[in-house]
Amino acid sequence: MQFANRLEPLQANVFADMDRAKARARAVGRDVIDLSLGSSDLPTPPHVLEAIAHSLADSSTHGYLLFHGTRSFRQAAAQWYTQKFGVAVDPETEVLPLIGSQEGTAHLPLAVLNPGDFALLQDPGYPSHAGGVYLASGQIYPMPLRAEHNFLPVFEEIPPHVLAQSRMMVLSYPHNPTTAIAPLSFFQKAVAFCQQHNLVLVHDFPYADLYFEGEAPVSVLQADPDKSVSIEFFTMSKSYNMGGFRVGYAIGNADLIRALRQVKAAVDFNQYRGILNGAIAALTQSQEGVQAVIETFRQRRDAFITALHEIGWQVPTPTATMYVWAKLPEPWVADSIKFCTQLVEATGVAVAPGAGFGKSGEGYLRFALVHEPEILKIAVKRMAEFMEIH
């Protein structure tokens, strides 16, 4: 049986390799502490669950849900954005429900790229950003993110011949995996650059609320209020602990929203209406739960960073996201995958290798703070023992 060539770049998956390593650890009786996946362990707010549960008894919610049936959700999303970022949004033409923001990043390249076109992606970056480009038979130009540039890409380094073939740029701040935050001035520069070179500017924005110090993260639409080139994806997974419900949305340029809607219409309908009712409750009712999420991850961050410093691992304290991005000590700095597979098999502690996020991620690890502080401290203790032996 012969398959499409576009599947070839999708076969290598570091996280699938890590999954097998975790399975081997469990098979020999290891107690696995999984810090490799950014899936929140916190519960969905009760008022959200109540809205979903109430919908179950309503038979009118049991059928297919087409675009026009999502109007209440689109209105709630538009209102939330306007209140939070001060950007006017038309819920009829500038909002599209998504089955998580990953659907948006995976499907938009099908609407923007022709085979052979370039997409400019962050390196390191979230793996699904590359997956969508490969499925569209596009090419990837990785924009390196370096600590000396605050993990922001340097647009001037992009070769002219690549720019001539480029159709889109994908950014995501606060950034997974580096935890970096981008200021408004950077987004203004990015918008101007994309306008100059006729690029679609995509901003994946799952960590809009998850910051601990300083100014709030910026929406790309604050730098492009006319939505001339920009589209932004938001998910309910992080702020509202709704990862399993798979609900998010796109907001931005009406032409891009229309194009993405065309792709979506060929692939799926929408979620169960009851899930959208829960999302409406999340966006329009009390936001105290969001503050509780922020405080929980702040406490975990502080406990984990303190524990790392106590064993002599000097890691910067992140100001956003639910992760810690740590440079590997010698002699492991050249092989993050080897470190991670051996670590989980020897100790049961699973972390994400930086190489899994791109070439520029090599030499780093990403820790997801998805356990209580005491468990995080145990994980650090096991890592310290492992590094002493190896």
C-alpha cells in the first residue's frame, strides 16, 4: 500500500518515543511522574460543568451544529476579546469556533499555502505548527529563537529568496516551550513586516492568562486592530482547564476566517452544543477560577525553581506559561532525547526534550508543572540522584 509523501515528515515524533520510554518504565514498576505533557491536572470550574450538564437533558442540543448555530458562542468570544484587549470584533465575520486552537494551526495552512510555499515558524516551537504546514505540502523556514534575543525571532535574518516564496508567519507568545513573552513593540514590528511582505500573521495564544509578573501578554490584534493581516487562536484548555472538551476559537481578518471556515466545513461540523454552552459560561461568568489557576501555577513554579536551585541547577524563573525551560548541564547538553529517555527509565521522571520542539531546542528541557509542589520536589530529587550517577 502506498501513502502520500506528505506523511513522511510526520513519522518522526519525539513525544511518541517518550511515550514508549514511559511505558517501559511503568512495565518495570517505576512510579512515573509525568512532567512531559502540558495537560492541566486542575478541574474544570463547576459553573462550566453545570452548563454542560444542563444541556444534556435538552434534546435540541443533540443534533449537528452548523456555523449559524454557534452564534451565541461567537458573541461571547467577541465580547471577551473586546473587554480584555480593547479590540472591536464582529462575531459574524471575525470569529470561528475551533475544536481546540490546534485545529486552527493545523488547518489554516491548507487555506493559505500552495505546494512549495514557505511558512516561517518559530524554532523551537509547538510541533503542530509544523504538522499543518507539512499536510499542506508547504516548506518550513525555522526562525531560531535564542536566549540572547529574549527568544524572539530576528526577521532580518530571513533570506530574501525564502521571503519571496513565503505566505505565512506563525508566532506564539507567551511561548511554548521557552516561556518568553513578547512586548507590543515586537508585535507591531511583526505586523509591519508581514504587511510589507504580503504574509499572513498567525498568532497562537493559549497562554493569554497564564502570566505571573509584569504587564499582561499582548494580543496580536492590539498591534493590528484593523486585522489587516492577522488571525489569532485561543483555546479554553489552559485558562479554564477544558483541555478534554476540545474548544477554542479563531479571531481576526474576515477573509482568513472565511477561508478557514471553508476548510473546516470540508472536515467537520462543530462540537456538541452543550460544550459550547459550557464555554460561554466560562467566558461570561466569574473569572475567579482563572485567578486560582494562575496562583496554583505560580506556587508550583516557585517550588520547582527553588528545588532546582538547591541542587545547583541555575534555571531562570519563568514569568508566564505552565512550563520551565531549562538548559541541560554538561555532559548532557548535546543530546536532550538521550537524557530524557534514560531519565524516565531510571527514575520514572518524564520530561520533554528540547529537540522535540525543533533544532534550536537542543540542549534544553521543558518541564510541565502539572503536579502539586511536593511531587515536583520529589521529581527534582530523583533527577539530582540520576545526574550524580551519570
